[in-house]
Amino acid sequence: MAELSQEKKRDLEAAAFRRLVAHLRDRTDVQNIDLMNLAGFCRNCLANWYREAAEEAGIPLSKEESREIIYGMPYEEWREKYQKGPSIPITPQH
């Protein structure tokens, strides 16, 4: 493989990240809990990592703003449209 410049490496990483985010936006059937169970991260983790990177660069970004960047809409709107209830019935404890 040819040696990549730091700039080209960054560009490729950014393109892969954008594709991952687009894929997760398209796959609204995949719940965050599924991602956490299988991969150890979810959309909220990506939003947190994005916000942390912004803060390291001196760019203030709120939790809500970073989630909207990842989800493509306000988080509460995404939850209302796509989040499913628990798949295992919860039995009240007496």
C-alpha cells in the first residue's frame, strides 16, 4: 500500500465515518441496545465522541447538537419515530 499523507488519511477516515453515520441513519430498525450488545457502542457513543473531538478542537457543542449531527434530526424526534419498546416483557416485582 502506498504511504498516505496525514491529510489523505484524515480524508479517508472522515469519508468512512460519514458512510457509517449514513448507514446508521438508514438502518432505523437497528436499535441502540442492539448495537451496544453486539458492538459495544451505539449512536449515542458516536455523538459523544464527536462532541469530545469538537471540544478538544475548542469548538463548543452541546449533547443535543452532537446527537442531531449523528441522528440527522433532533434525538427526541428520532426516539418518537424509531425507538421500539423493550423486546422482553418487564414483570413488576412485588
